[in-house]
Amino acid sequence: MSSIKVGFIGLGNMGMAMARCFPKKGFYITVYDIRKEAIDEMVALGAKGASSCREVAEASDAIITMVRDIKQTDEVIFGKNGVWEGIKKGSTIIISSSIGPKYCQELYAKAKEKGIKVVDCAVSDPSGTAHYLEGELTLMIGGDEDDVKRCMPIFEAMGKNIFYLGEIGKGQAYKLVNNMVAMHVGSVARECLNLGLKMGLDMDKMAEVMSVSSGSIWMFQNQARMKKLGIKMPAMGRPPDIGTVGAGAPSERKMPFELQIAWEIADELGVEMPVCRFIDGLGR
């Protein structure tokens, strides 16, 4: 059994896939989520359930937060009965939510004054198996090297591809670039699939063929991998017609939070990215 006591806050789809790894690999883990059924699921696996984020912090050496955005992260850490009220000097906060490098850097500076460590550990699921086969994640990690080394057993429990990328915030930065590529390549792929449908081609068969061809991207590789593993996946479904993706997309389509962060950074740095701007309807 590992001597590191792990705390986990945020048991959504990805959070649950991450948290399930720990009791199975001999970690003492305390968990919290606003959904009691999520806590109960982890307790059935051997975790200890907590009634607040503060209780998680009091019981843990390292606390992983995996919530939706900056607002929720602030609430988890600094809110009433939050992590800040219960965390011990020398403990580590691991930020896994996709909230950008700036927040992690500011939290790092504030925590340092209190003797608390902060590491950012951005997460990607390249194989598409996180909800079925634990420990298959790619982890992009930033923080002081000694702090990262101390937490390495935690990362090894969750991840298959583990990258230490430098100072605090670097993991988040790599994740933003990764997701910018994935989101925009995906938009192009949907338009091309739409052409195939208009030609009378089968959606799932197109994905299977392209997964081993020059047009392969993650969404096709994932579909093929799930089929090979015998995991029943929902059909890919019909993509929207040309004209409903890319430039001129409906104004009500909400841009993902992490994509908003990426565009803010691009603007600050003066990076043009004209093709991606066109896809997102952000023409200058």
C-alpha cells in the first residue's frame, strides 16, 4: 500500500475514471463530490467518503481537484469548508481541471506563502479507454521538480504516458495546444464525413477505414480501438450538414471554456492562427 494519502475532489466522468485507479492500486483515498451517488460508488471500491472539501484536505497529503472551471476550482479551494481551511503545511494541491496556466501560477505563488505545494497535471485520454480500463491516461505535468517527483506514485497510478514539462502551468499550456488541435481538426473531419454521407457512404465504416489510412485522427482511431476491445460504443451518428460547422456557425453555440482560455493567450501573444479563427467564427 502506498504511504501517500490521496484526496480527490470532483467525481465527474473523467474524475471518476481517475479516482477509481487509487483504491485498486493500494492507495488510501478520501473523496468528495456534490453528488452523493458518486461518493458512494467510490466508497464501494474502498475509498473513504468526505462531507466537504475541507475534510478531504485534512485527511490527505496530496489533493487532486478535477472540477469544471476556475469558478468551481476557487469554490473548492477557497470556499466555505474548502481545501484552504483544512490543508496541512507541506501538502500538495494537484490541479487537473483544464483552467489554463495563469490560475495555476497564481495559486502556486499564494500557496508558497503558506508552505503548500502546487502542481498542475492536465489530463488527456488518447486511447478512449479511461472509463473502461483504468490507468491509460496521458498526463501533462508542471511544477517544481522535487514536488513532481514526490507525487510520481500518484501519477503512475493514473497514467500510461507521463510527461514532466517544466515549471508550474506548463502542463496546462501543453493541454491547451493539444485540445486546440483536436477541436479544430475535428471540425474539418466532420465536414469531410458529411461529404461522405452525401455520397452514400456508411458513417462507422468511414471511421474504420480512415483509422488505418492517411486521414486518420484520434476520433477514428478511438472508434476502431473500442471495436477491437469489444467495448460497445454508441454509433458515431450523423455529423451536422456543411454550413453548420466552421465559420458562420450559429451564434448560440457556446465555445468550450478551455478554448476561450487558449484564444485569450493567443491574443495576448499576438498569434494570428487564421484557419482556427475562421473555424471558430472569430475573423478579425
